[in-house]
Amino acid sequence: MNVLLGITGAIACYKVCTLVRLMKGAGWNVRIVATDRALDFVGEITWRTLSQNPVERSAFAESSDWHPRHIEMADWCDVFVVAPLSANTMAKLANGLADNLLTQTALACTKPLLLAPSMNTHMWQHPATQANAATLMARGAKMLTPAEGDLACGVTGTGRLPEPEELFAQIQAFCTND
Ligand SMILES: Cc1cc2nc3c(=O)[nH]c(=O)nc-3n(C[C@H](O)[C@H](O)[C@H](O)COP(=O)(O)O)c2cc1C
């Protein structure tokens, strides 16, 4: 299983360290494409080491490979998972923007897309976010429902990224049913 894991700038980025460990433990090949903001939350070296692959962040980085990185990654993966998915990147995906390597790759990717949004309750419930989620689901993306509970921002409500074990189970179910 070749999993391309997109990571965006949400506080739940720390949970993705364990998620990557679980994916690797299952024998999956994991490559990470992270936004710049995601790398403000967790350092590149952590995800590089856990995934045993370079962390991709720019289509314009030096490379010995002539293939455009977003096309190469879109072709390589069996599934594209974005976890956590920020409200900002969700809006970009819903509108077809391609202003960073993650969004460029999503636009170029024809493989199954699984999205795990994670954000403050009011951000999640905002009509703009709900409309973006509906647009993406109507286009065939699988959207995981954020969990309820205490959020890092101090609010209690919907918006949590599921715990890594639960998230992994949901991704695994999606990949094996596909
Ligand atoms: C401490 C902190 C926590 C944040 N947590 C979230 C979050 O959980 N979900 C979210 O959608 N945005 C969150 N944001 C806002 C995003 O980081 C911001 O919208 C950013 O532009 C997202 O960029 P990206 O989508 O390119 O990764 C947070 C910002 C800060 C400063």
C-alpha cells in the first residue's frame, strides 16, 4: 500500500506522529507532503524519520528527478489521505486551488481521497466550512467526521481529530473496502 499523507497546519499535527508509526507497522509505504504551516507544529525531521522518507513541501525544491513532484506523487500513491485537514486547506481543495505542493498534488490526483478535518468547533460549524465539506463529498472524497470532546483551543465540542489508533482503523477500513 502506497499512502500519500498530506498534513496541514492544525494543532492535531502531533497525533500524526503516532499515525505514521501505525501505518509503517502495518507495512505501508508512507510519503508525507506537508504545508509550511504544518511544519510549524511538528518538525520535518520527526516525520522524515518516522515515515522513512523525505518530507515533501515544495514543488520548486532542488531535485535530481525531472518529473514534477506533484505529478510523480499523485501517480505513486494508491490513496491520498489528508490528516489533519485544516479549514484553510479544505477551502482550497473545494475550490481547486493549487498554491502549494499539497493542493497541487490533490488536483493532479485521481486516486481515492480521504480527508480528516480537525479544527475549532465554530470553524467546523461555519457555513463556509460545511459548504466546502459538502462540495468535496459530492465530488467523491471520503470525509471523516471530527470527534467530539475537549479541544486544544479550550472549547468543548466537535472538531477533534480522532485518536491515532481510531484514525488508523478508519483509514485502514477505507483502504481495504476500496
Ligand atoms: C496554535 C494554532 C492552532 C491552530 N489549529 C488549527 C486547527 O486545529 N485547525 C485549523 O483548521 N486551523 C488551525 N489553525 C489555523 C491554521 O494553522 C491556519 O489557518 C493556516 O493558515 C493553515 O495553513 P495550511 O492549511 O496551509 O496548513 C491554528 C493556528 C494556530 C496558531
